[in-house]
Amino acid sequence: LAQLFRPLDMLGMVYRTIRQGLIDMDAMFTLVDTPAEIVDAPGAPDLRVAAGHIRFEDVHFGYEPGREILKGVDLEVKPGTMTAVVGPSGAGKSTLSRLLFRFYAPTAGRITIDGQDISSVKQASLRAALGIVPQDTVLFNDTIGYNIGYGKDGATDEEVAAAARGAAIDGFIASLPNGYDSMVGERGLKLSGGEKQRVAIARTLLKDPPILILDEATSALDSRTEAAIQETLNHVARRRTTIVIAHRLSTVVEADQIVVLDQGRIAERGTHAQLLRAGGLYAEMWTRQQSEREQEGEGAVEAAE
Ligand code: ATP
């Protein structure tokens, strides 16, 4: 009988691997337009994640020859801490996360997780260890329960409900006439930007990866939704090694480390308070965003009057 079950077990494993691949493809398409052709080295071992210690060591990279985007990035993200990457548009922030996912390989330097060069481990094991909350979440024309459960193969209803609670979208789902069976996506209920982000957070909670990448949406959410999402994300990030690609500085104040990327180089690094004191690029960006916010606030008051 065991002989009969072993092949079935194998089939189950193959199915799960393919499904995990599909889940990661979802993340991939929001990260890059064209998947890179990177293949595993023959006999590459699985990545073994103990603490989730990430290092970028003198990483250089360009999408095309003659135009270097990252020009020697040294970055350490200690286990269980949060690093925020900020900087002007086009500085190379998202490129860092694409290299970490190994959609592309550095042209020089290396990236390690718990001491293992990510270019020498199986890609599937690397991507299984990384969770991403992307800028824009793809929803399927299916139920909201399915859309959340997609984060983990074989997730039970209880697990889906727990993830929804963790992402604080359970109240919203309870308010729908069909609850978890409500159809969403193009042909169903259209979710707001904040609700879609919560679905992505719930999926990530189900996947439960040791390393988390949050690619903050550029599109503005209203400040109450933004603050609520931030609180949820902070909860998800706890105990995990987290990298936040941040567009709004208000969301990085609490980070253990902030790095300012400028034209492919790390121009500054430190905590919010240290960087404000330093009076450099970060302080300048902070002052600019604060005054933009104040103007927006005044505009909203005027509009209400
Ligand atoms: P933003 O804050 O606007 O999202 P970013 O700092 O995340 O910007 P990246 O997306 O990392 O910037 O892009 C860095 C540079 O790489 C940009 O100049 C961009 O034009 C270029 N780039 C990004 N993706 C590709 C690609 N697939 N092929 C060629 N060049 C690319």
C-alpha cells in the first residue's frame, strides 16, 4: 500500500510546488514587466532561513549595459528589524527588492540571507521565504475567501478567517451580504485601494514568511485609511525581518533603520531622529513632505467650507 501512496504523495508535492510558484508569480508581475531568465545552478541546495539576516554586499546592477542603476550598495538588515528604503523616484528602491527576489542578478557584489548567497540556492526556496505586500494587488474573479486563501495551499476556513482578522478586513467581510462567499474582482465587488492592500496583507499572513517586503503604494490613501493600514502592517512586520520600500516618509518614522538611496548609492542611513539631526537629504525630504501635507490639509478644509 505504501508503494501506491508514495507516488500520490509525490504528486501532491509537485502540485504544491506549482501552486506556490503561481502565488509568487502574482508578486512577480507586480514587481517587473519581463521575467528574467535566471535558472538554478545544478544541484543548488534549498535556502535555510534561521533568523532572516539580509546583507547586500557592494551590489552593482544595471538593467542594460552602460547604465548602472545600483552603484555599490552595502546594506545590512538585522534579523527581526525593519529597514525603510526611501529616496527620489528612480533612485533604485524597487530594484533592490527585485534583486532580493532574484528576478535579476547583481552584475557585481552579492546578496546573502543568513550567510547563504542567494544566487546559489534554489529559487523556489528563496521565494518561499519572502513575502511581499505589493503596491497593487491582483484580485481574481472569485470569492473574497478564495482571494485570501490563495496565500496558502489548502488553507482552512478558520485559517482564512484568522488571516482576515490579522489584516483587519474581517469587519468589512462581515458587512457583505454573502460574507466570505462574496464575489470580488472585475466581475464582482470592486474593492478600494485600502481593502485590496488588506487582502494582500491577509495572504501574506497565511504564507507566514520569515522575511517581508512591503512595497508601499504610491497612490495616496486618505490619511485615516493610511494610518490604519500602517498599524496593521506594523503588526504583521513584528518578529519578521522587514524591508519597506517607502514613498511616504510618515510611514517610516518607526523603522529601526532608514536608508536614503540616491542615484543608486546609499547617501545616508540612520534612524528618523538621527537623519533629521544630520540635516541632509532626508531632512530636506521630510520638511518638503510635511509642508505638502499641511497644504493638502488646508485644501481639504477649504473644500469643506
Ligand atoms: P519609484 O520611487 O518611482 O518607484 P524606484 O526608486 O523604485 O522609483 P526603480 O523602479 O528601482 O526606482 O528604478 C530605477 C531605475 O531603473 C529607473 O531609472 C528605471 O527607469 C530603471 N528601470 C526600472 N525597471 C527597468 C527595466 N525593467 N528595464 C530597464 N530599466 C528599468
